[in-house]
Amino acid sequence: MSGTDRPSYDAVIIGSGISGLVCGSYLAKAGLKVLIAEQHHQPGGYCTSFVRRGITFDAAAHSFGGYRENGIIRKVFNDFRLNDNVAVTRYDPTDVVVSPDSEISLWSDLERTIADLGSSFPDEQDNFRKFASFLLKPDPQSFAGMRRWTFKDLLDHYFRNDKLKSMLSFPIFGNGALPPARMSAFIGAKIFTEFILDGGYYPEGGMQRLSNALAESFQHFGGELLLSCPVSKIIIKNGGAAGIVIGGKMPVSAGSVVSNCDARQTFLRMIGKKHLPLEFMNKLHRMQPSLSMFVLYLGLDQEFENTLHAGSNIWYLSHYDLEKMYRSAARRSPSLIDECMVRISPDRKSLLAFTNTSFRNRAFWSDSKSKFIDGFIARLSRIMPGISQHILYKDAATPSTMDRYTSNYRGAAYGWESTTAQLADPDFRRPSFIRHLYLTGHWSTQGLGIPGVAYLGYDTATSVLKRRKASLSQSSPE
Amino acid sequence: MKENTLEKEIISIIADVSGFDPGEITPEAKLADDLEIDSIKAIEIVVAIEKKYKVSVRDEDVPKITTVSETVAVVHKLLNQELATNVRN
């Protein structure tokens, strides 16, 4: 590095999504000099909030999981003493699934869920217990044995009733954007475990609190966080990542580069074709991104009375064919908003609702955003009659909004599609053809949602530290 | 293929996935406890082995693989079966 005055770090991280923040925090705590560069003016990626008319809205992520005794988020909270700054509440039931024939409530108390299941699906109560006990017992090799299984295969293994299987699959569809016959068993199982069986937690004051607390802890350990600083390039020297260029003009040197952003942008825009093997390029072009989503935000007046549980994720499906839902997401129109998730904020001042949808193009969304808002409110009026008379504020995030704020390719909500075919290629996490480069977050492998990407952030930090230790001991002259 | 050559190759795959130095990985090492192999890495290892050796590990055999040497033994057996099939044909 001699002969240059450019700033130099042990590690730089591109993007301050939860995975980048967690990775950065562990690296900074281990004593490394770390920089995180974020394009947006606040940290968090999809885990951010905004305030309009004095009401706080969560932008995309609206609760988190993995907070049980040995859960990854609990570990992160303990390791960085986040409880000093963030009060966590668990809302019960975490999720409610409403179908044309019945309703399932998923409670934090598993036995209560099983007891409730008895009213509609008495023959499946034991099966649910076996399913949950499999999911909560961590045995890494069992998932490797299921690497070719879909989530449908896993459900078929435990349950008999097709309606129940669809109802249990719908929150997984909403949180992973794939129907059970397409989704890998591993990721379906992880979503069910981390979002449902151990989900429903909320940082009081909004999701931004979680991202901010992580960012503060990162800075507390000496990390530097640059906001509103888009990264234009990853510097490659002698086959290894050697730093980044911020805003097209400010080079920064680094021993390791971690990308917490879209894999396509990382490889095609920031690194460039000439550094990529042809086989990998072809694979990158074949990989399918997940669907995006349309998120509706409503500010509600205090006269609006409804019986929905505040803080619970409530899932509405008007039929049981999830494959059909997946196909209809690609041609979503203002009059074709049907299956959706609705969440009334704990303070009952706002409502977040979303439905999965494809990206199409920017022009489509700028032309039709307001029609979609009206179409979605019409849909919600069937669930909560009279809601349209109580709206103080309305806005929405379209796939184009997601793309603009987070640079996720085509506004993809969950990184790559979690199919078994796209399951495990280590080259997306630690590319073998570029040393000192790591990817973390939901584009790097199968791991999504706040617990999934937090785990990947922790694991990426561990990898960086291991390889750093190995290379330091090799290069040491003694 | 000789079993010790195979062992070296498998250790190299496990090193790539786990981040441990090949020199730190012994045949007796337990994948989960000693090498911190989680679900994602366990899947990555099996997929990498299947790709490299063009074999298919039976789903029910995967949970039995808990150490480096068991991994080598499973692949060794699969390669020998394949060899036997090719000789017969």
C-alpha cells in the first residue's frame, strides 16, 4: 500500500443491510478497522422506517424472529448489548392465516397453536407437533439429506390435509415469494422456524430502531459508517479484491471486501466481466431473482375500530392454489389484488399490507401506483369494512421503489429465488476466482429474513477472520 | 482413485466451504462440532462433492456423514460402485 495516501481498512462492507451491519459489528469487535459504505441516508436496507404526519411506518420488514434462547438474533442482541437501546416485544399470535373455510392462529406457545388446530384439523394435531419438533431440533446434516426436496415434499412428509398444507404454506409464500412445490425444503423450513415458530418480535418504536442500534454498536467498536455514499467499483488487484471506489472518485483500500448488496450489481457493475470466469457469468445470467412486492402504507385515525390483533401478521387467502397465486403475481393489476398480508401496528396508528408482484418496468409503476393503492384499499375494505373512511395518510412502495432505495435487482424482495436448483453455490458467498471478496445477505446463498441474513453476516465475519488469521500466519516472517 | 488422494481432495472441499485451513482438518474431525459446518455448509459440501465426482449421494446416507473420514468413505464407495458398473458394461 506504500506510495498512496488513500484511506485504508482491514475490511470494507458495501451496504448496511442487516447482514452488513452484523458482519461489520463482529469484525469491528474483533479489532479490525472496518468501513461500511451505504447509498441510502439511513442504515438498514429493507429494515428501515420512515415518518409521515407524525406516524412511523416500517418500509418493508415489519417484525423479526430468531430471538429464542439459542436464536441468532438473541445472540446478536447479547453480543452487542442491544437490549440497552432497544425494547423488544413479542406479539401474540405471531401469525394468523385466514382461508375461506377456517382460521389458524400461530401462537408463541406451541401447545396453544396445536390445541387451536383441533377445531379445524383435529387429525393433524400430532403431525404439527412432530413437524415443529423437527424444525426446532437443529441437525445440519438432515437438511443436506433434503437438498433435493421442495417444501411441498416436506409438508407431504408430515401432513395429510391439502387445505392445511396450503394454509401453512401461505406465510412461507409471502415471506419467500415461492409456492411450496418450487421452494426448497431447507428455506421453507427456515422461514417456518424463524418467522413463525419463533417470530413476531418487534423493536418498540419501529424496525429502524434495530438497524440504528446495530449501526451504533458497530460505531461503538470503532467502525466507520458512511451514509449517502454509493459504491461504484470494487478494486481488483492481482486476482484479489483490494478496495472500493466510493461515488466514482474516492478510492479506499481494504484487506477484504464484503458486498451486502445485489449479486448482479456486485459482479457485473462493481467488478466487471473481465474478472469473471465464463462459466460463472453464464450461471449469473441464468439465476432467477425472487418476486418483488407491492407494500401499502396507511395512517389510520383513532376512531377506526377493528378486531384485528395489533402486531400480528394476518394472512388472507381466498383459495388454496398457491401455484396460481405465484403465476398471478407476474400479472398483478389493481383489480387483481387478492392474497395479501395485513399488519396493524402495535400503536394501531398505521397499517402495512403487502402482496407479491413482479417488477415489469419503472414506467408501469409510475403510471399505475395510485391505481394499485386504490385497488388495495378496495381489497382491504372486504376484510375491514369502512376502513376507507378512516385513512389519514396513504402511500405505497412499488417494486420500482424497492429497486430505487435498495438497488435490489428488479426490486427483488428476497434475493435469488429459493428453488432447490439455486440452492448452494459457494462461489456466490466466497468467489473462488477473486480472493478477499465475500458476499453476505440474501443474494449470497439461501438465507433470508432478518434472522437468515443476520446469521450470514455473523458467518461471513467468521470466514473473514479465519482466512485473515491463516494468511497472517503464512506471511509472518518469523 | 486411491483413498488418500481422495481424502486430500475432500479435505480441500471442506476447507473451501468451512474456511478452516486444510492443515487443521483431520480425518477424525466432526463436521458440526469441530468444523462449524451448519445446514447451509453441509448442503454446499454435498452439492460440491456430487458436482466434482459426478455421483449422487443417497438422501438417506447424508445424515450418517458426521466426520471427514465418513465423508471420504461414502464417496469412495460411490466411486467404486461406479467403476464396477463401468467395468460390467
